[in-house]
Amino acid sequence: MMSIAVVDGGAGMPSQPDWESLYSDELDVAAAREEWGVVTRELQSVAGLTVANGHAIQRLVEFRVQYRRASQHVAEHGAILAAKRAGSKAKVGQWNPYWSVMRQCDESIRVLEAELGLAPTRRGKIAKAERKQRAPRAADEFLKHRAG
């Protein structure tokens, strides 16, 4: 005979990761905490916050922190860097590696936001539908009297 056992998980607040163990920069730790709060509050408001989403939320926060870092570097130095050509004094344009990091983070952020239902076009798919009360009609009264 099989017995039913309760398994923890499902709905609820996932544990916030230990950001200090992941980041050495205090600004990154603060940014990660702030992003975690923003994402979890948003998911809570649309009833999409579950313990099972914890890892996806963590990855989203990590990509947002990396995106912020990379975009700051690109803002300061530009998308194209001047690099010396080997054996020559001439400078050649080279893509800033942070530009690539920024673009990859952006793509990952968009995918995770869509999966979690944070993207505006996806919010309706995870939010619970509210059943609206139907407006009473004259026929409803007629049917009540006939049924009894």
C-alpha cells in the first residue's frame, strides 16, 4: 500500500543566495541584493514566486549584475577599443570584449524574464485569472422560478 508524503517546495519564498560568497565587490553584493528584492516582489505581485524558481531568479540576478558591470565599462571606453597592431605603431579598432558580455547578458536576461513571467508580454500567462461576476439577466430570474 502506498502512502502519501508531503514534500517541501512549490509556492513560497526561495532563500536569498549568499551574495558575499559570489562577489568580492561590495557594490556588486548590494546590487545583487537589490535586484533579488525587485524580482521577488514582482513575482509575488503576479503570484509567480515559488521555491522552485529560486535558481532561475539567482541566475537572472547574476546576469543583471554582470550586465551592469559590462555596460559601465562600455559607457566609459566605448564599444570599439583602439588596439596596437603587432609589429606596427598603427592602431586598429577592436570590439570591446565587455560589449560582447553585455549583449550575451542581455539575451540571457530576456530569456529568464520571459520564463519567469516578468516580461510584460508574458505576465498574463503566469498571473491567476480573476473570474468576473456575470451581470444578472432577466432570463436568470425566469429560469430560477421554473427549476424549483
